[in-house]
Amino acid sequence: MPSPAQDAGTAITEVSDRLLFVVSGGFWEKLPESALAVEPSEEQTANEPAEAAPDETPSAETADTEETAPAVSKRGYYRLVAFRAEDNTSRVYLQQMALTDDGPAVETTTEIEELNASSSYVTNIVQEGTGEMGFSAFIAAKTDPSLPEPDTWTVFIDEFGAITIEKATN
């Protein structure tokens, strides 16, 4: 049975002529709401009466099952995309891609305003693989195509999903 990526309906000829760069990488996970419940702090528990200790200690079977990792409700990766706009400048977007049973799906799309507002020309995008949760990439862009060297911008998403976009300061 062919996979959805091999489906004739997803042929490469359907890619936009205005597509300049696509870089995918990093990863994110979203825990279910029940796993995000806040544990009481030590200070809160110190003011509460202590419960009576059970007469039995947990068996080896129950001890292993009590501390299990929380189930992940959603997970995916990031995709940084640059298109050529009608005025030939570049438009850059960051997408959060969800991995679903039917294949990848766009979870969110965010315009990279720092680059799009300056009418820049993207000349390269390089994703930096860290192996950590989040995403990191470098974008080379010129505000004037005749400039000899592009400016470098960093796109960084930490493990909590906070996005930082700034001009690199080598």
C-alpha cells in the first residue's frame, strides 16, 4: 500500500513557482490538559494535616506503574518557508506542523514581520539541528540585491514555544 507521500495527488508539480526555501526541523509536544495540573508546593503541603501512612509499602508491581510519563496529546515539528512576493522581495513564514494519523497538518502559521516589513531578499535559510525540543535556524537576507553580503537573522523557538527573531550579532 503506498504512503500518502507517494500518492499521485501530491506530485511535486503542485509546488508554488514562488517558493524559494523550505526548511523543516526541531520538534514540539503538547501535553493533555490533565497533565498540566499544578502540583501543590511544599509550603502549601506543610500547612495541611498529614495523612496516616498506609500499613503496607507498595509492591514492586505498583511502584513501577505509579510513575509513568504523561501521555502526549499532540506533537510535531517546525517549518520555515520563504516565498517570492509580487514585488520580488521575500515573504517568510514560520509554521508549526502537527503529526496526525493522516500525515502532517499545519497547526499554526506565523508571519516573520521583522523580515517581511523590511522588504528583504532571502538568499539562504539554514536549519540548525540541536536535538533539543524547539527550533533554530539562520536566515540570510539582503535589503538591496546589489549588496555584497547579506545580513543574518536568527529564528529561535525554545522548549516552551517562545519565539525569538533577531539580527545576528556575530
